[in-house]
Amino acid sequence: MPTVKRSEERMVFYFKTQDTPTSVKRKTLKNAANLLGMDETSFLHLAAARLVANVRSGTGRPGDTGDDGRISEVQIAAIRAMEPQDFTPTRSFLDLLSK
């Protein structure tokens, strides 16, 4: 990754007391940054850059893939045929972040 000169501009960032679809606790951010081998500041820059890229590309919201909507019953049947249907998750990725 190229080194970019640091700006003297600063801003204060206040964390929320709980994770929501639009905000995170500091502990969650720190855990996610650690999972990626990054410090918190680098992680915030990455998250902001990705959100800006989504907005510029027209997808608008994080997680919005801009797809064509629902998949057909034939596609659902094909997915089910490829994947075992007896899988039960033992934990959530989000649970890992909030530890």
C-alpha cells in the first residue's frame, strides 16, 4: 500500500455504547482491526474508503450489492443441491468481533 502524507486535519470520533447497523462500539472496532492485522486508525480509513467507493459506484449503502432482486426457485434449488441442509452454525462472526 503506498504511503500517503498525513494531513494536519483532525476530527473527534465518538464511539457508541452498542453495535447497531450504523455504528459500532470501540471494542468491536478494535477486535475487527486486530483480526485484519491493522491499527484502529487504519481500519477506520479502510472502512470510510470502502463506504465512499460504494456510494460513488451507485450501490449507496454498505452491503447493497445493486443486484436484480430475488433469485428464482430454480436457483434456490441448485444452491440447496450443492450445500448440505443439516448445517447448524455454532457461533456468529459478529460474536467474534464483540469479544
